Amino acid sequence: VLRDDFRQPPGDVVVAVGEPAVLECVPPRGHPEPSVSWKKDGARLSDKDERLAIRGGKLMLASARKSDAGVYVCVATNVVGERDSEPAELVVF
């Protein structure tokens, strides 16, 4: 089972260059419990990037760069399938 509704979809975030940025996401309820990954501008983010961390649905950027600005989508995945959240915009000024 994977419900349609995200318990908390990500919201738009505005940060200055060098500040930490956090995008929060609580995935829909599911059985098994869905895992969370993120896409930026349609491309899946790699958890190999040491500048970002995904913990419990949160996407954390230690130090935002201009290049981090874009549209982010939280993706909930389990054996049943995959659901994308509404998009959220990260603005870096």
C-alpha cells in the first residue's frame, strides 16, 4: 500500500549563499514504510554527494550555493510504487 497524500510536502525555501538549507518531507503512509529520495529539476539526487544529507525525509544542504537553486521534489518509494510530492523551489540569493 502507498497512499497518495504526503503527510508533509516540501515547501519553498529561501536562503543566502553559504547558509544551510533544509527541505522537509514526510512521505505518505505506506506498507512497507516508504523510503524517501529527492529529485532536483527532474534528476535524482545522489546520496554520494557529501554536501547533502537525507535524514528521515529531510534534505539538508550544509552550505547552499547558487547552483543548488532549483525545483525539488520529494519521492516516496516502496514495493508498490513511487509517488512524487508537489514541487518546492529553493531560492539562493
